[in-house]
Amino acid sequence: MSVSVNLTWDSGLKFDAQINDRTIQLNSVDQMGPAFTPMELFLVSLAGCTAMDVRWILDRQRQKVERFQIFVNGKRRDEEPRAYESIDLEYVVRGENIRKDAVERAIRLSQEKYCSVMAMVRGSVKLNIRFRISGGNKPDEKFEYKTVIP
Amino acid sequence: MSVSVNLTWDSGLKFDAQINDRTIQLNSVDQMGPAFTPMELFLVSLAGCTAMDVRWILDRQRQKVERFQIFVNGKRRDEEPRAYESIDLEYVVRGENIRKDAVERAIRLSQEKYCSVMAMVRGSVKLNIRFRISGGNKPDEKFEYKTVIP
């Protein structure tokens, strides 16, 4: 299976990326109207990839998820190439009786087996993963996720 | 320098990614209205990253670029994780008297020094790079770019 993108220069460092009938604007500067930077889109791609895995696996484990979020923060190197040297990911799952082991297992399957974006940057970007579970009237429970693979 | 993204589950595998005041919709299915898949956004991120480098370096080399495009096609593995195993990139530069060595040098600097997304996937994704130059009434000239680093 293949995916195609056509990028066309507009002006300055502004580009239009076209994928089938959809377009997304790119620019090098943050907060330029509706445009995104390539490094922002990379984080969205990584977060979206693992989000879909985890959400789907939680369903398969019959966890009744009411709300699900991921907070991502990537730290870039100071030197060129200004790649992400580390990325913090926090998964937040809200629902009645969400099991810690179910969330941990979903994250593990995403990280080790399913998430294509994680697989491509393995070894070059350090991931710091945490998760938080809340439900009913209980306060949030916070956990560190221990990465098994390097 | 750091970049933050918040992802919030909407329904099914649909998510909203928020970066400062901008939002982008994600979905697992292609062509779902304005949404993108994580793997599509990854390609946009890679293409945008090298596009900005190359466009900027061509300016610094005083190449008078009238039109600049990148065509990208990524082939995914059949097995999980369904990461890109190879990505074809074709840079197309149009303008009067565009020098082949200038384009080649711009691509090389992007690939080896500046492009953060390429740096993060180095070693895990094979890049097949070509470029095309056209200008005035001349027909397109096509070139293969030889990757030096593995």
C-alpha cells in the first residue's frame, strides 16, 4: 500500500501539500493563519498513530472510555539537524473502572507492534511515556510507563 | 525549543489535534472530509521539511526559482508495524538557468545536515531521490540523486 503527497511552493517558505482532494498549508513560522510547520505535523503524526492504536485496543479490552486525550511535547536539539531528541507523551483515559493493566497493555502493543511512526524513529528519539486514569468521583491516578524495548 | 500538541478523541478513530490556536482533524480512513491519517501527515512532514531546506538553499545559491514542487510516494510494509519501508522523493525545479550542481547540493545539505525529519528516520526508511530541472523552452532534464550516507 502506498501514500502520495504533492507539495507545491507558494511563496517564501509557504507550501501547499496535496493528498488526493485534501490540502494542508505549511509554513516555517508558527501561528501563520491555518498553516503548520513540518515539525508540528510530525508530532501530530506520531500522536495520532499511537492514539488510534490505543483507543482501538482499549475497546477490544472492553474498557468503557468516556474521554481520551494525549498530551505531547517534543524537545528539539539546539544544533542542526534540529530533530526531536526526546518526546514526552501522556495518555489520559477517563471512564468507569478503567483498568491500569489494560491501558498499559494498549500502550505497549502500540509502542512495540502497531505504531508505524514510532517504529520509524525508534533508536533516534527518546520517548518518555506516562499515563493517567480517572473515572467517576475518583481523583486521577498517574503512572509511569516503563519502556521495555530500547 | 519545544513543540506541543494536544490530541482529543472525538468518536470512532477520529481525533482533533490542537497546536496553539490551530486544529487539524485526524481519522483512520482516507478521504473522510477534511481529515488526514497519521501516515499521510508523516509524509507531509518529511516533504515539507526538505522542501523548506532546498527552497531556502536554492535562494542562497542565487538560483531564480519560478516553480518548485516535490512529489512523494511512500510504500508501507504489509506487516505490522506498517511503517514506510521506502519513500520516493522527486524534486522538480523550474526557472531560467537553474544549475544541476546547485540543486544537487541543496538536496545534499537538506538530507545530510538540515532536515530534522530525515534525520529521525535515517536507517529505518530507504529514500529514493530524484530531481528534475526545467526552464525556458528546454525540455525537462531528469537526474538521479546518489545518497552518500546510508
